Amino acid sequence: VSMQVVGQPARDLARHFVQRWNYMLRIKNRTRTMPFLLPPPEFKPNELADMGLTGTCEPQICRSTGPWSMGPPERIEYSIQNAHLKAIQMPEHFVYIENQFFITSRVVIKVENRIGDAIVHRIIRAHHEHTPWKCCIVIPLLPGFSFPADHSNASAIRIIMEYQARTLFRGPNSIFARLRKEGIDPDDYIAVFSLRNWAKLRGDVLTTEQVYIHGKVCIVDGRLAIIGSANINERSQRGDRDSEIAAIVRDTDMIDRYVFSCSSLPPAYLPQHNGRTAI
């Protein structure tokens, strides 16, 4: 997943880079003189129109930054996590999450990002309101490390897999268990997928391997997307650990649609397949 950003959001990205560059220069000893960077000048909207770089999307830049990457101890920003929390609370229909990892709140160790809590609360709300709502999560079948999961040097893989299992379905604090405690069937609202591909080698020999998920994307109702570098785990979402960047993209080009219930139509108006009504 890639993006081209123009206008004021591009200037915000440049200012973020300048802030990090200049701060890192102050705390690291260099063997040669490195120049400080200056923020870019203000852009002129008419310049974008002259270059044909206009569109219907409204982007906003968010980030994870902490003392080691940006400055003083009190300067911790986790606007990427806040963007995900808001995105999960607002949709009327669905949330699609594609990410390399999925480690969030309520696992055994202390995990502070609240994305899992937001999913549970939104599903409980949909259940109480009797409204259809779905959360689709796509993650890799196995984390991408140098060793297979059963190797003696693959403890990191096994730890990640354990934490993801405890996040999703294993133990009383998992997302699935918390929903069942509320009398909710998780299968009605949330689904988790991994991808595989297959091919034939040397004629008829079948082989398969995982399609590795490395994107970091969240899509809400087809109207808003979060695209960036942040995984759903503590390192990316906390702010004081990995330094991450992302963009919230809102599409303002709406398409009129009509919503109707198939159950209200007589059978003659419904599509037929092998003599049966397809709904």
C-alpha cells in the first residue's frame, strides 16, 4: 500500500522529518558537521491546481513520537492510536484491519494500547442496538522471522503468536472471551483471516505458502482509511517506543446508493440460482 501526498499534509510530513533530524543531530556525536534543516515554506493551493494535483480526499498526518525520537520526556504523541480508536468507534457498517501484528489490550503482560478494547465496546454497542456491524482482521499466518516456529532460536516468533492468540481468542481476557461473557457470539461480528497461495510444481505436485501481510491499513465504511507504518502492537502504538507515521484519509466524493431489504421483495424479483432464491 502506497500513497502520494501533496499540499499541506506533505508539508506536515516534511516538518516531522525536520524535527526528528534536528533532534537526533543534537544527541549524537558526529565525525563531521551536519547542517540543521529548516522547515519548508508555505505552499500555495493554486500551484497544486496548475500541476493537476487536486483530488477529493482530505488527508491528516498522525504519528508516534517519544523522548528518544523527538525531544523532552513530556513530548509523547500517540495520535496513530487515537486515530484507530476513533475509526473503530465511528463506523456504521464495518472496519477492515490489515496489519503485520495484532497485539492489543488485556493480554497477560502489561499492554496499554486500547485498540482491542475499542473493538469490544463497538461490538457490544452494535449488539445492544440490534444493528449489523462487522470487523474483519487480516494478519500473517506466521510472523516473518529468520527461523521456523519450532526452532530453538525462534522464541520471538512463539511469543508474538502467543500474545496474538491471547489478544484474540485464548484466555478470559481475549476479545472473543469478553464478547461471550456479554452473551454475544463473536462470529456474528468479528472474523480473523490469514492468506495462502498455491501452485503446481513439476507437473502435478501441489505446494502452498503463506501470503505475507506487511501492510498497515485500516478502512472504515469505505469512507476513511488509515495508511502508514504503524503495527498494532505496543512498539508502534504507544508513542514512546518506535517512531511511526501514518495518514488518515477521508474521501469526500460520495456515491448515492439505495438500501433495501431482500426479505421485503416477492420471490419473482429475487435472483435465482439452480431453482433457489439467492439472497
